[in-house]
Amino acid sequence: MAWIILLAAGVLEVIWAFTMKQSEGFTKLTPSIITLVTALGSFVLLAIAMRSLPLGTAYTIWTGIGAIGAFVVGILVLGEQASVTRILAAALIISGLVLMKLSTEA
């Protein structure tokens, strides 16, 4: 169950990163509110997942989901560059996340 909660926390992290970009420096009300609510939800879910997952594993997976999710949203939604180098970097992050998951017993 902790892994599902951690996944949800990571998804919320992607949402708050995207809406933070949309808030234009917290100058737009609706995206700013969504950013704050989803950030809080993400932190709460991360804290719950950390009850049974090791700190290093939970935090690494959480930030990795956020990083890869933001990368994909940036490319698919915001039209950011998808160069070979950026994709390779994302693949390395994903491989690190897989190794972190495989090294954790919880």
C-alpha cells in the first residue's frame, strides 16, 4: 500500500509543478491555489508512505516520479525540446528509480 501512496504523491508532485508553471510566478489565482493544494497533498502522502518505506527510497522515488513526470508533461503539453540527450538523461533517472525499488524490501 505504501508504494501506491507514494505513486499518488509523485503524481501530485507533477501536477503542482505543472500548475506552478501555469501560475506565472503565483500571479494567476487558480493555478496558484491548485499548486498549493496539490503540493500539500503530495507532502502528506509522502509522509504517510515514509511510515513504512525507508527515507532514501521514498524520497528518491517521489522526486524521480516528479522529475520524469514534469519532463514528459513539458514535452507533451508545453512543447519543450525532446532531444536525444534529454531523453537519455530521463532514461538514466528511470533506471535509478528501478534499481532503488529493487533494492528495497518494503
